[in-house]
Amino acid sequence: MKKIAVFLLCLSMLSASALTAYADVEPNTAPGEATIGTVVPDSHKITIKVKGNGVVKVNGKEGTEFEVERLSKPVIEIKAKDGEKITKVLLNGEDITDKIVDGKYILPAVYEDGEYELTVETEKLPDDSSKPDSSKSDNSNKGTSDDSASTPATGLTASTTGVTITLMGTVALAAAAVIASKKKKDE
Amino acid sequence: MKKSRFIAGFSAMALAISAMSISAFAAPEPTKIDQTTPEPKQGQAVITTTIEPTYIVTIPADTTVAFNALSTDFGSVELTQARLDPGKQIKVTVDTDGELNNAADASKVIPYMVTAQYATGEPGGVYMPFNVKGSDLTFDTTGQAFAMEIQITENDWNKAYAGSYSDTVTFNVSYEDVPTTPDP
């Protein structure tokens, strides 16, 4: 048995020979990668410089610098100061007066930081603006006849309303009619 | 009986394997020329060597594009080292879908273009940048390079939603035959 095992082992060693392998050469390909990245901000800073007598708010807030959401359309509220009315509004030199609705103008979508120059042209309101004085004179005219006697019958004062003039004239006519009828009776 | 059959079979198999061809690497014998060598008394020795082709191609690194930048340097594709077989060249193709994708919402994209401009060549040559999509970059000499750029239009920036965007550009390098120009 041992002899047979030795014989078989010797035969195995003979069969352990080097074999040459012939492999096909593939075209040499190799990939490489590069990543491109960027970040788009979620808000932008806009600055509004106001020239003139306007009161300006952006999205309901007063100030000159505002942080607004990217691609949003900020609402600019423009009001004249007391005693004045707006006649013209320029935004960066462009007339936007006709585009203002209910005192508000909507900016185009904001996609970058920016500066805006808002020019608000105003004019003084007519003297109707001294309405507090005219309302006082109305009350005094209505209140006492002595007051009506001290003022011209036709009520020609700058602060008298058309209604007051009519009342004054009516009272005067009525008084004249009473006096005339009394005279007739006496006669 | 079984044992003897096994031994016989194993022996036959071992002999068959050992009978296969074996490569033998023997040193060639030197040629001897003496008085018995017939005229002309000459001998020859053949010298051979094999140089395997090698090459190194460098490609652009990861790049960040600044917000609102219309053009951004994207490095270069260069054949920094080469030993090529005659009639062979290196070809590089650039794969990109041309869109930076928003990390939070893949439906939001920023279109972009990768351009290449031949950076070396004959003095006085003018080489215009071209879109790499659908184009191949070919090299046959060490030092040849293409300068790369990433371009995004102003209109595309203005429409872009907020967020982080990215995309991967793949450079495929292959070793190929130089195409032969057909006879006119």
C-alpha cells in the first residue's frame, strides 16, 4: 500500500507543470469623475433710497434696507405726507405713477441684491386741508344768531360753506318778511 | 479489484496531464564561427525589446461655481505622460447631462455647459472653445491639454430657485487607433 501511494505521488509531481496562458488584451478604458456644485441664496438685500416727501414701506415695514425672499415680489407702499398729495413716482428714473394701485406698487421678482431709487413728487393739497378751521366756523355759524349778525348777511367769508350761505340768506328773508307784515298790520 | 482500477485510472490521468505542452525558456546558443564555417563567414544576432505603452491623463477636480458666475474655470484635461504605439492615440469623452440638480428638489435644475479649448498647438494658432457634449478630446503627444470651463447663462441664474445644486461629470479615457483619413 505504501509503495502504491509513493508511486502515485511521484506521478502527481510530474503532472505539476507550468502552463502558459494566452489572454486577449482589452482596450484600456478608465473613467474619472468630477463634481460641480453651487449654492443659490434664499434671500436678497434690497436698498430703497427715497427722494421727496413720500413715506415708503416695503412689505409693511419702514426702513431703507430690506431682506426679501429670493424670487418674491415685494410690495412697496407709497404715501404722501400730511397736507400733500402724490403727483408722480419714479423708480430708478422710470415713471411708475400709473402702475401704483391703492398706494401700492409690486416690484418684479427679486433674483439678486439691488438698490432702488424712489423719487416721490408731491404737491400741497388746496386749503381744504384747513378743514379743522372750516368745521369750527360752521359750528359757530349754526350756533348763534348774534354770530350771524356780526357776519355779513350774505355770509361772504372765506371759511363759510355754501350751505351756511343759504341758511343765512333764508333767515334774513324770513326776518324781513316778518317785519314787513308787522308794519302792514300797524298801518 | 476496485483498488487496482482506481490506481490504474489515477495513473493514466497523471500521465495525460504531464504529457501536455510545457513552455521551456532556454537561453539561445551563441553562434560560433571557425575554420570549418563555410564562406561567407558571417553570423547574425537579433536584438529585440518590448516597450509597453503607458500614459497618464489628468482630469479636472471637483469645482464650486460661485453664484451668478457666467463662466468658471474647470481646470484642464491633459496628457501629462505618454508613450504610445505608432498609430495610436488617447481619446477622452466627457459625459454630462448638462443640468445641476437641486439637492432638495430634483425637479429644480440649473442648465450648464462644459466647454473645452485646445490649450497647446502651433504658435499663432487660434482655437475656439467648443461644447464637449458630443465631442471627443484626442491626444497623441505628452503635454497636450484642453482648458475647460463651466458656463451658465444669466437668464438661467435669474430663474434659479434657492438651494444647493450639484452634478457629476464623467471623463472616459480610451486608447485607440488614430482614425485614418479616407483617400479623396
